[in-house]
Amino acid sequence: MSETAARRRATMVEVAHAAGVSVMTVSYTYGRPERVSADTRARVREAAERLGYPGPHPGARSLRRGRTGTLGVVLGEHLTYAFDDPQATRFLSGVAGVCADHGMALTLVPITGGPSDVDRVTEAAVDGFVVWTTADDDPVIDAIAATGLPAVVHGGPRRDGLSFVAVDDRAAAEAVGREVFAGARRPAVLSFPLDRDRISTVTFGAATAGTVPDAATFRVTRRRLLGFRDAWVEAGGEWSQVRVAVCSINSAREAEELAAELLTGPDACDAIAAMGDELALGTLRAAARLGFAVPGDVTVSGWDDTDAAAPAGLTTVAQSLRDQGARCARIALGRPTSTDRDAEVAWHLVRRASTRRS
């Protein structure tokens, strides 16, 4: 057997014998160094290096401490969504900032809608969870609650025993709906997915359009649809008049295709309220390609006030997803500020040229 191979097999007992100390002293040297004198620590480290002992396994140390030093973020999306979607990126930046401030690691736990999701979540070696928006019927929510670990759900769904952070989506949708639907005759909504099936579709007619809010199992989608409905009914319209185009993901490319469908034909829409700025930007591209003037021919609104919203002249709902991510992380780590305990999350309407009819 080579000397290198022998070193790989060195144990804590062998290090203790070589250093002339107890096994507990070796353990303290790595796990609680303040309980060991500097000379003894140096002797243990020298023996460990000579024998090729790498130190206790990180998982074993975590079990002894009863913590992992890691916060888990459960994404109800494909893993690449965390890097491609500007809203998700801002939210995760807020979470990561808090983790960095407190010396915590961050683990992304993607869920795919498959049967392995529950196991992936319950087996995650984390001290708590932050859950990105998912559907009411997503089994990972109950699985997270069953772990007994601190958990915060962003956007929805709401569950007893789990903390919750979100803007008042219905009130915000009503506010921006009043703006974009003012003076409209044929309004439309460009929507996030209704449920975990994520089917892209355009609904037409009273029976279909009228049931859309009730069909949405994503709380954010449902609440925003209800707010847009409130705004249109308040203006004297009927919800059955409103077309709802559902995107499978938060994609400007997909939104452009659906918006083109809304803007053509004998019943072309003259107002489109989008549930995200990405969807609104796709709508603006479709309008430009078809030769529609904004807001002269069609008014458009978005949501989130991303960096691209102002240059595009986009009316939108402003909220700080970075701040919301930080709030979620602080609550999950048991270190909330007085502001974090407030029920309300700030948002405000930003009026720009995309809804200002002449």
C-alpha cells in the first residue's frame, strides 16, 4: 500500500494518538477551537497534515451542531429560470444578500412537477426554506410544512404555520387596470400561467373568460385577474368582454406571439394589461411590428418596473423584489426586522406614456 493511500485512510483516532491527545480534543480542534489551547491546536493540525487527515465530514459537523448553515430556496420553475428571468434574479439577489450578511450558504431547490419533488425538498440539508411562488395544489408546500423548519412563501399559496410575503396583488391590479382600461372598448389581459399545467391559450367568449379567475390555482395569477376584473367592472364593463391570453412562462417572446393574436382580427383589442414587464415588452414589440401606435391604438401596462420599463415608456406597478427576497430570507433565518413584521409590502403605480391617450 502506498504512503498516499494510507494517508487517505487516516482517522480521528489516529490523529489523536499521533498528537498525544484525546479524540475529543481533536474534535474540538475542528468544531470548537476556542476550547483548545493554541499549542494543542497546532500539534493536532500538524499530526493531521502529516497523516493526511482532512478533518471531520461537513455533514457530520452539521448534525452535531443541529444546523447546516444553509438556506434553501425552492423554485417552482426550471433551474435556469433563476438566471434568465429578471424578476427572479432580483428576488434571489435579495435572498443572497441576507445570506452573505449572516455567513449562510444558499441552495437552490428546483421543482419540476414530478413525483421526486417532495423527496428533493424534504431531503435538502438546509436550516429553513424560502419558497418562490407556486400553486395552491403543489405538494411541496405541505412537505415543507411537515419538516418543521422555518419557511416563508413568497406570493402564494398561503398556509397555516408558514410565513407569507407578498404585495396586495388584487389592489395593485385594480389600480393599474383603471389606468390601462380607461376609455377602452375591447380590453385584454396577458396573464401568467393559471395552474401547474402551464398551458398557453387565448380565451374567448363569456363562458370561458368569466371563469378564468376561479380556475387559477396560482395565487398571484388569481389575485391579479380579480383586480383587473374589479377595474373593468368599476368602469362599467362586463368581465365577459375581456379576453385573457395565458402565457406558459414569463417570456417576452411568447407574449409577443399572443399579443399579435389579440391585436389582429375583427375584434382587435385596444388595451392590454400584462402581469409582468417582460410580457408587456413583448406586447409593445407586437404592436410595433403590426404598425399599431401606443397608446393611440392600444394602451399597454406592465408589472414590476424593471430596468427596461422606463426606457420603453411603460406604465407599470413598481415593487422591489430584491427587498421582498431579503425580507423572506430574514424571516426564514429568524432575524426579522420590525419592518419585516408589517403585513403590507410596498408597491405603487408608475404612469408613463404607454397609457396616456391623447
